[in-house]
Amino acid sequence: MANTRFKTENSLFVTGDVNTQIDTISLFNANVSVNSSVLVVNGEMIVGNTAAGYTSNLTVTGSMLIAGNLVYTNTNISGDLRADTDGLDLGNTSNRFDIFIREGYVYSLLNPSSNTITLGNSTQRWVMSGNTLDLSSSLNMTGNLTVNTTAFKVSSSSNQVAINTATYSGALNVNGGANVTGDITGTANVTGVLFRNGNMHIATNTATINANTATVVDEFANSGVKVVKYIAHAENNTTAGRYLVEVMGLNVNTTLLVSQYGEVNNVILGTFNLIKTGANLQLTYTDTAANTTNTSTVTVLRTLIN
């Protein structure tokens, strides 16, 4: 039937052990069904050839087994796309996929092809949950860092660090002890406990005196305290008068035994007094001439033995 055309108004039914060969373009205005058999396409099967004016789709309701390569352009898959065995490649080293996915599961390794491959960018970032993070180079972060809520926190906005607490205070806030085996070198001012070793600690405190009445310079709980020793220094901020003295106290039950010694001064500015008041021990200073315009600065170094 070469060079011959025929038209069927209702249907074309082919039965028996015969082949139907179509060598040119055929137009079907209704469905084409292959029942109880297989549709075999020996050459290319083109669906939706827009160059020929056709824009239809190929819809496969069941499984589709492809023994060779599947080359596609703008293909939408509404079901599962599965390999029939483990270890099959999706693309290769020269022909690669650009993948947009909603959710993915990796059952083995997810490896970059080389070092310095970017995961995300400055505007589109990953939120990740994992067990172990193993880095062989640098970790650069622009946001905050929180480890186990309060174990370790870094604020990117204020450049502050908190350890064992969720509260930022100063550049570094540590709640708890620190075990340091090397030297600590710096020029920062320290207020509070400088050093603690077992039953002994060393602390500092500073107060501004602007009245000629007793002012508490340092105070701490006396429970368990056996010995306290102060090196106390007062300096008048107007006259440059300076006064240095050592104050030592022995805490015995309800009695506090006090001794002052080693006074050094160019002017006697006032007096220090170590007292027990309620559950605390206090070091007070009374300046004989201090007022709002004639102030003194008091600095003390406390050594405590429990």
C-alpha cells in the first residue's frame, strides 16, 4: 500500500500474528489502545513534537522500564522516580542534573566532587541537624551560635560570648570554674574573685567615697571563713593624698579578731574597719573630709581562707 492513504471512521482492529508498520506521520483523533500485548517502538518515539505542531504528553499509568538511556528536556514526574537496583547513576561527570527537591534522604555518602564546593549561599541557606560536624578547615558564621542552650553561646550582633549561661555580660561571661594550666596575660581591670584554689581565693573591689560617713567597700558571707586579709588603699582625687594599710581578721565562732598594721601614707585620709554584721563580713572606710566635690577612691585586695 505504498503511497496509499486510508481513513477509518470508527476503529481499526488488527488481530492475528501480524505486524502493523507505519512509516510516515499518522494522525489519531481518538485513543490508541494496545490490549494484552506490548507496544514496541523500534526507532524513536517522539511525543509532543512542537515543531510538528503537536503539544500532547506521554502519560504512563503503571511502571515504565527503560533499559537504555533516558534523555529528557522539561519532563514533569508526578509519581516516584526509582532505580531498579542500588548504585545507578543519575547523570555523569560531564552531563549533570540541576535538581530542585522538597525533601531528600541520603542512605550512604553525600560527597562533593572536590574541595571548596559551596553548600548554599549568602541569601539561600541550609538549616541542618546532625550528630557530628568534622571540619578540616575554617568555619565562618555570620549568625549567632548556640550549643545546648546554655553550654556555649556567641552573639554575632554584640560580639559577646557566654559559657554555661544564657546571659551575656561583658565580652566574656563564664558561669562556673575554669581550669587553666598556662599563663593568663592581660591588662584588663578585674572586679571580684581573681584566683581560687581549694579553700583560698583572692578578690578585689573598688569604691568611690563622697561622704565622711562609713561606706562599705567590700562585703562577703562569713560562713566557713577562717581568715581574711586586706591590702587597702585610699587616694584623694583632689589633693592626691594617699593612705595604705593592711587589715587582717581571724573569724572564731561568733567573734572576729582584727589587727591593722603596716600603715604607709603621705596624709591620713580616714580609717578602715573590719566588722561582722549579720551573716556577712564587711570592710568599711570613713573618710574624714570626703564630700560630693572632694572624693576618694578606695581599692582593696582580699585574701580569704576557708
